[in-house]
Amino acid sequence: MFPTDAPTSTLTSVPDLTGPLPADQVSYPFSAASHQVQALDLGDFGYVEEEFFASGAANVYEEGTDGTPLVAESEIPYTNRLLVRRPANPGAASGTVWVDIMNASNGFDVEDHWRRAWNHWMTEGDTYIGVTSKPIQIDALKNFDPVRYAPLTWDLPGSAERRPLIAVEGAWDPMQELPGTEEGLVWDILTQVGGLLRSDRVTELIAIKPERIFLIGQSQSAVYLNTWIAGFHAATSAAHGRTLFDGYLATVGADIRRPLRQGGNRPAGIFATVAADNVELDVPHITLTAEGDLELFRGMKRTGLVQAGSLDGPLRRHWQVAGTPHTDLRSGQLPRPEDIRRSGRIPRVMDRDFLDQLNIIPLEPAVLAAMTALVRWVAEGVPAAPSIYLHVTDDGRVERDGFGNALGGIRSGLLEYPLGSFQGAADGGAVYGTQQLLSEDKVRERFPDAQSYLSAVREQNRALQEAGYLTELGAQRILEVAAELWDRIHTAG
């Protein structure tokens, strides 16, 4: 919590908006839905996509001796980008708004939650706002379209002109900093987006007055979310006389936080993180942990999340999901490789051989269930399903069944009735995980045909739905993966 004499002007400021910016086939938003790997025509769903620039002033903060944020530099001007997708007809909007901290680990804006939940959100009539969260993403946007994105800046006053960053294969740092910029502007930028959504000017951005607003982030963005909650949730609530956000979803970021400004120590290697204490909140907060996170974060000396009871409380839930890797690259809702190259970054090699090696147990169903639970918790006062943890040994290793699959946690039919061994992380903590499918003969010993196998998976889905850990759309996704795995095995013979 802030000291009582801390300046609060940037906590209550509302940014100026420019937009929506015009778009055509030559100049369009980076990661536009119509220019993703699998293009979406949002008009088919009754949606529009709009891009805005938000301009204001943000403080730079540093940690005090007790960890509280202290103002180090005051009111640095910034211009940032917001990407909005909303119902074209405001009357069709649900009133639920998701503010997504766009992930910067690849050096460009990645909409990790959009690619997992786009179908769910547009079915519900929800509104999505993606927020660029780091100077390195601003650099990528300027590379992509130097005219369209010329006004964007997170530069410190008086900074020298900087050459564009062009990524080099094999030398990428997910936490890379740009000289002359300040990553720490993000805290006030997120605050001011929340303030805008609570202000009378909100309709300039999303055409409705929201009923519920959630702040969410995945992976590095979940680390940013955790840091904002710890340092700014209470302070912004006090400054505004109410909470800016009605709830939070931190996906595959555990309890990790980062320093408040760039240039600080990196106690865990490339991840600029700091140790965290559990924060009790006055709004609901769900943390999702993939099985692969346990191995990934072990290398960062963050082992507390494996303990039953971590990140749990009256308004907190911690769901751990068996079999799932930290990330899933199979989504088609990612920027096109040619657009990534235009941004000065390196697209992943996504050929069939690479994709076939990925662990395909999806985290999406748990994400959708968590979002549904948050909305119900806020709108109806119905708490989310209890925290649920993977089973671990005394030294923090995941306990496994006879097929090599994790025990405990949210365990879908893909794990309860497995067609193979699915590891959330490969040796060394690789974020994609591994899978090794059974032979057709081994599968036939348990399931004579696809119908009997899918029926078993469907039964486990029903149990998870009744318990609150799965939605109908998530159950459909699990069945699609089950059918794909069955076909792979029986095609291979």
C-alpha cells in the first residue's frame, strides 16, 4: 500500500484517446483478427475491432524498504496502444469487459487470452481490450508500421534517438530492456485504463458503460498482473473510492512479481522477478497453474506454488491443471509470420513436424471455466469451485500414475483415460511439454473403439462441469483433442 503522503494524481488521471484509427489493407492494427494465422471476420460474429492510442503521464516507481511503491520520477508522458474488440451493437454487449495485458515475451504484442477465449467471449457478448505493456512491444509496432505507430512512446524525456531492435535467432531475452525507455510506466498505464473504464468517457472507447471489469494476464503478463495487484490495487481503490477492477485472472504466472522499474536486479536469471507474499484481496482472484509451470518455476527458485493452500483464501482460488504445458502454440489466433518479421521479430517455426511433437493437452478449458466462474462470482455472488492442487512428493516433484501422467489437480478425461503419457514440461523446463502416445494394441486393450473411448472422456467432462472446473465449450474442446489423439494412434497403426 502507498504511503499516505504519496502523490496520487497519476492514479486518478484519465488518458486522452485518439481513434478509432482507420484501417485498410495497407495500414491495419498489428495482430488484427483479419491478419492472424487463421483469419477471423469479426463481422460474422457481430463484432468490430478498433485500435486507439491512449496518451497521458505516468510515474516511475521504486520499492521502499518495506516493499511499498515510492515515486522515483514524476509524470513521464506516454502514448500507448489499445486494441478493442466489442459487439458492433452495444445493445448486444454483456457488460463484461476483459482488460488483457498483452504478453511481451516474444518482443511483440501477443494476445494470449484472446487466442484461448475468443470464441467464448464473442458467444457471451463480452468486450476485449488488449493493452500494450512494454517498450519492446512499442519498438516492434514502430518497425511493423512506422507511420501508423509513430506517436507511440514510452521514452524518458531527453532520451537519445535509438536504433530499431531487430531480433537475432538464438539470442532472444524475454525480459530485454531498451535503453532510454521505462518499463515501469506500465503500472500507471494499467491504472489509467481502469480509470477510463470507470469514467464518463468510457463510451468513447467501448460504446457501453461496463457492469464488470476484469484485469487479466498470462505468463510474463501474469507476473505484471501480480505486481500491479500487490502494489496498486489498494492504492487505486483508495484514490477512486472503489475498486477499479472487479476481479483478476492470472494464468501460468503463479505468485511471481517483477521489480517496479527497469534496470533492477534479476535474482532468477532472465526473469526479472522478486519474491512475493500472499496478498489478501477484496475482489475475486483466480490463479491458473499448468503442470509445466512447476518445472519451469522450479528453476527460478519458486517452489511454494506446489504446496496445497498456496494462493488460496476467501476470495482467492488456485487451480492446477494436470498434463498441461506452460504454453500452446497450435492456436491460429496469432500474428501472421510475415507480420512478425515486419516487426523485427522472429516467428516460430510452425511446420507439421514441430506441431506434431507438442503436448496438445489444452489449458483453454480451464481458462474458460475460470472466466465463467469470475463473472458468476461478481455478478451473482457464487464463489468459484475450490482451489485444487496437483499431488507432489516431499521434494516438490509431481506424483504420477502408471501411464506417467500427473495425479491430482483438474484432471480431464484426456488424463483420466489416457492414450499416452503427457508431461507438462520437457527436461530443462521447456514450455511446450512432451507427449508419447500408446500403441494401437495397448489402446485396444482398454477401448475397443472410438465410441467407447470418447464416452469415457465425456463422462469425466460431465463430472468436471458439475464441479465447476469445466464449461460446455471447454468440454467440446477436450473431446476434439481426444478424437484427434485417437485418430493419430489408429492412423499410425
